[in-house]
Amino acid sequence: MKKTFLAFAICISTLTTFAQTNDVVDIAISSKDHTTLVAAVKAADLVATLKSKGPFTVFAPTNAAFGNLPKGTLETLLKPESKATLAGILTYHVIAGNLDAKAVVAAIEKGKGKAVLTTVNGAKLTASLDGKNVILTDVKGGKSKVTATDLKGSNGVVHVIDAVLLP
């Protein structure tokens, strides 16, 4: 029993240290579900920006979310000539500041069911609740559900989403 508890305590300590010393980019890099996002961040030349002091709140689409884009879209976006467009899409998933799940829900409640968030690219994103789920709606009406929250890093927080949002 003592050995099991000690192993558990070491595991928790390691995860806490990892989150506190790794930034939002490192969190994405460490996830097998975000390899496409990491490739896109690299292609858009946003690694240095997202490794900076921040703080940032990142709504991170999964590989499956990118896979749901129309056929050929991702391949086109990853081309060097699409760098500006890709950067605009990726920065639409980032809010300046550190909004954990509790803060997002509080903003939605304060806004009587909606919170309008200004993204790093300057466009608006609307957060609302569907039951206990936070739903993000982009300016084109596309929706994404937050599927995991509060992956805390040294320069912000990452929330996992199930669709790519478009500015």
C-alpha cells in the first residue's frame, strides 16, 4: 500500500511539474491527438509567439477536428503560400489571457448565456453552454465543443476542442 501511494504521489508530482514548466506549445507537442495542430503551428511560424510569456488561452483542435475539414483544405493550408491564412486561423483559436474553465463558464453566466471573446487575430468567438458543455461558435456559425479543459502550462492554459473554428 505504501509503495502504491508513493508511486501515485511521484506520478502526480511529475505531472504537476511538467505542466508548470512546459508552455502551451509543449502541452500540444506532448499530445498524440494534436500532431496536426503542432505541424500547423510550425508551418505558420507561430512556435516562438506561443512560447512567449503570454498568458494565452488556447482552444486546441484535435487531429480528428482537422480531419473533418473539407478534403484538401489542410494540405492547402500547410503550403508555404498559405502561411498568412493559416496563421489567421490558428490565432483565431487563441485568447490573450489565462481563462481556465471556471472563468469561461463565469463569463458565459455573466453574459446571460453568452460570452463574446476577442481572439488574438482580432475576430470574435462566442462561448455558450449546452447543458454542461461549453460550445464555441465562430463568426461563420461553425460550432466546436470543448472536450477537455484546464491543461495548464507555464504561459497559459489549453482547452481541447472537437472542430476547427474559422474566422
